[in-house]
Amino acid sequence: MHPPDAPFRGQSILVTGAGGCIGREICRQVMRLAPARLVLFDLSEAALYEALRGLCALPQAGEVEIVPVIGSVTDGDAVLHTLRAQEVGIVLHAAAYKHVPLVEANPRAGLQTNTLGT
């Protein structure tokens, strides 16, 4: 039986929506699993910066290459470029609009990000 961190150890992992509350927690958990590289992918510069700052304060920060990337999951070319450039082996997809009233008021944005961006 393999240890639970085996699939992540030494891998290049991309987390979409890394600046959001769910994405940030996924990143914190992944940092414990000893990836070689953690790619933070998010549309919001401010949220990405805060996520990066929080991760750099973790004890594992010196052991993991953390790469912040500003981009949208709805931009397929940007996603593919990042996957290739960072040699990503695992994608954890957390990019989404999650506040239902806002998505209902903005259905086009919700459809693009939550459906087409997946």
C-alpha cells in the first residue's frame, strides 16, 4: 500500500482558484505532501498575492517551488501554456463562483467560469 502523499510527492501541481478560500486551503494541504512545485493559478492579483504570502510563511515553503500565475480558467491558451511551461502533472480545480445569488444575477459569468472553465 502506498502512503497517501505518494501521488503528490515530487510532482508539479497546479491549483486553479488558488486565491479563493477553498483554493487556499487546498494549497496549504498540498504543501504538506511534498510536491516539487505548486502552481497557484487565479484571476485575482490581490487574492493570488495573499495566497502566496500565506504559503511562504509555512514551514514547507523552502522545500516547495511556489509559482503564482495570474490567469483565467476560461482562457484555454493561458491554461495550456501554464500546464506545459510548469510541467504540471496534477491539476486540482477550485476556480468557481460559489455565491449563488451573485451567479444568478450574473449568469453569463457563472456559465463561463463554472461550466466552460472546467
